[in-house]
Amino acid sequence: MEGQVTAAAAERVLCLLDDIPDGESKGFAAAPGGFTGLFAVRRGDRVWVYVNSCPHIGVPLDPVPDRFLDRKREHVVCSTHGARFRIEDGFCTTGPCYGESLEAVPHRVDDQRRVLVAQDAGL
Ligand code: FES
């Protein structure tokens, strides 16, 4: 069907890379059958994907949809108690879960600029 994207059976399309504004973040609902969403951060053609669950107490990080970054867009921030995480690897640099990390989600960007994750990512 024209305009519709499909992925390999074991993958699902999270979004198009260009659906995430450059330098920004975007949240995604849980996969069918799951209840924990994902979020992605984009810088140019690079993207990082994490499970939307703070390692401190397991709540979602975003108070406002798609707002996962600090004002300078330098770190991921948890809204609940202010933990800060490196965008590049999800490592917590300050806050109550210092030394822990966000759960990174393996992904790839294909030649159609689709961001693909495993079908069960976040489950
Ligand atoms: S729940 Fe994220 S810092 Fe406490």
C-alpha cells in the first residue's frame, strides 16, 4: 500500500527519523501487550532509543509528552526527582539513581530513514 511502511517480522517501525525534530526527543506508546513506552532522542542523523522508565523507581520520565531533555538539550532528565542521564549511553550522572542507566533499546535506521526496534522492545 502506498505510503505505508513495513518492517521485518521481528521488528516494528517506531517512527521516521524526521518525525523527531533535530536536537529534540519524542515519546512512544508501549508495544501491543505492553505498558512501558519508549522514547528517542535525535541529533542530526543519529538517534538513541530508551525504555521510558527511570531506574530510580520505574516511573516514566516525561511530565509533558515528548519532553525528555533539559533546557539546553544536553541531558535526559527525569521529571520526578531530577536525575540526569547522558543522551549517548543513558548513564545517570546526577540524582538519586547516580551510576545506574536507562535501558537502551537496540535499533537501526534503514535506508528509508525509518527507526526500527525489536517487536518486543520495552516489553
Ligand atoms: S523517579 Fe526518576 S529520579 Fe526518581
